[in-house]
Amino acid sequence: MTSKHARWQTRWQIDQAAGEALHDTGLRVRLVDGLGLAENAEEIVAALTPLHGSHNAPAMVQRLVREGAQLLVDPYSRGWRG
């Protein structure tokens, strides 16, 4: 049985030149001092809340920020091939 997060890398577009990761939800992540920073986290939390609930949406965005930062640090991590 595969994880519900299997092939999570395919949902990201990485622009190494701009230093930006864009998730298919619209979340934009940049690295600042080596840490992931979402440029539009509040907007994405608001968009995810109706479907996933106000208790889950912020945690989902935090996970997505970590994923985006990971791919910016190592774009070929865990099998991502852009």
C-alpha cells in the first residue's frame, strides 16, 4: 500500500533561477536564510479550509512549506525530476 503522499514531488514546479517553488495549490515558497518562507500562506490556508477544515489547513500549509524548501535545497530529492 502506498502513502497518501506518494509522488508528492510531482505537484511542485521548481524555478531554481528565481529560487521559488510553486505548488499546484498556488502556494509559493522561497528560501530565506536557509528556511522555507511561504509568500501567500494565509491565502492558501483560507482556500484549503472549506475542504479540509480550519484545524487541518494550517498544518497542511506548514507541511507544504517544508516540502517546497526541501525541493529548493535539493531539487532531485526523493526522486523529483521536474
